[in-house]
Amino acid sequence: MLSEGMADLTFERVAKAAGVSKTTLYKWWQSLGALALDGYFHAVHTTLSFADTGDVREDLRDQLHHHRRVMAGPGGHALLELIGAAQTDPDLARAYRALYSSGRRELAYQRLTRAKEQGQIRENVDVRVLVDQLWGAVYHRSLIPDEPVTPEFIDALVDNLFDGIRPPERKP
Amino acid sequence: MLSEGMADLTFERVAKAAGVSKTTLYKWWQSLGALALDGYFHAVHTTLSFADTGDVREDLRDQLHHHRRVMAGPGGHALLELIGAAQTDPDLARAYRALYSSGRRELAYQRLTRAKEQGQIRENVDVRVLVDQLWGAVYHRSLIPDEPVTPEFIDALVDNLFDGIRPPERKP
């Protein structure tokens, strides 16, 4: 999935590569989507992990640049296809959330909550919303590509959110 | 589409309701998706228009609450299905951008640019990125519903972006 996307992914190929029977695979994963998502979650775990250097802003920026690169590859394209198919396939939608997105959200919540405890994010901010304003914004441009996902876009996401878009107040 | 979604939308029904032949419809819209998106763009034009009261923050908040309500209805669900199908249908993806999303983006850019000219948004902010951090965040939660799109979520999107999520600097 990471190197070729979803097109040629089959239970047959995975069974052969893993040296197990298709029956064994079916026992654990009821659909190709579930199998792909579970594998993908673990495959990107290290690449998309969150550093904790003590500077949440730079740690997020760093992770988001990695995320951008993963999303630009075949694995990212496969993910967009699965999100697409999930819109009319409730089983796949459930699998997507259970095996991929809710786990990714949880990891982001942990890093953001730690930053809040360290006083790097305002007390009254709901960290769950930040996931949609950072990674969600990347998914939005990926799913509806009116504008490209560039490194400058990633930096702007972080800067807008941390600094705020209001002009600085003038000293009286 | 606004009252029933995509499921029972056909060229036949639209031709009957409009009192024109199917041939006439096909001449203007090559696919049901294109027909639906063109109609939808015009149908929501008034509901999703941007006020200009001079306070961009409140104008955006207001528009985003309208957007939330539209997205929660059958029209919004139809839109999510079309985004989904567009992931594996390049013609539909092109139609989606040409007939819907690029036009909606343009209207947002105009309102945000005016706010920038009035000094309500920082000079160095790329207004194109704000679309992904506001409406894009709503699409993200709608397409991958790990978390609900509540009125509180809408308010948080605006507040986070305008105020910034950094804690206020302590006076020395």
C-alpha cells in the first residue's frame, strides 16, 4: 500500500508475502480496507510519531512536514481513496475510524495535551479542534485539490494557529 | 438534492421538473454530478453569502454556522458523497472544483481580502490558507466523523484562528 497504493492490493498477495493462508487473514480482517488500514497505521507509526523537544510549535511543524510527504506518496493516495469509498460504505467508514483515524487523533491529543500542561497552549483551547485545523486542513486540500499542499502551506497552518491572524494591538 | 440528497436524483426527474428534454440537459451537463454541483452552487448562494458588517470575525462566525447547518442536511450529505466518488473519478473531481469548490473559495477569498485591507487580518497572512483552517476543518470532521460538528466547534475554529492558541505573554 505504501509503495503501490490500493489498486493491486489483494488478500492473495498479502497472504503470499506474509506466508499465511487467506483464511487466516480473513479471520482477522473482514475486508481489504480493514487489512490495509491496520497495516498502514502501523507502517507510518514511526514516520508520523511526535517528538517532544519541549517546543510544541516546532515539534508539530516537523511532524506536519513528514505527514505532507507521506500524503504525497502512494500510501496517502490510497488513504484518500479509502476516505472516498467510506462515504457510501458504512462498514469501511467504521473500519477507517477504528483502525486509523481515531488512533492518529489520540496520538495528536496526547502531544497537544502535554503542551497545554507545560503552558505552551492556552488553557481554554480544546485540543481536539486543533487536529482539524492542522491535519484536517491538509486532508481538505488533498481531497479537494483547488490549492496545492506545499511546505509553505504547512508552515502557514502552524503560524496562523499559534500566532493568531489578528493584527498585533497597537501600543496606546 | 437539497431536500433528498443524491440517491434519487436522475436526469429524468430534473427534465420533468424543469419542463425541458433530457437532451437539453445533457447538452449543458455531461454528468449527473456536474448537474447536481452546478445546481447546488446556485441553491446555497444566498444561504452561504458573506455579510460585511465591518466585523470580519463575527461575519465569518455567522457564515460558518449557516454552513454547518447546510452540511448537516441532505445537500451536505450529497456533497460528501460527490467528494468521495471524486477520489476515483477524475471527471467528477474536475467538475467538483470547476462548478463548486473553486467558486466557494473565491467568495471566501474576497471577504477575507477585504478584511485584510481594513486591517482586521494581519498583513502577512495568506487568506487561501484560512479557508482550509475554517471550512476545511468542517469538511474534515464531516468526511471522517471521529468528532461531531457542533456549534461549539464552529466557535472554536474562529476563536483559535483569530486569537492564536499561544498563552498571552506575561507582562514583565
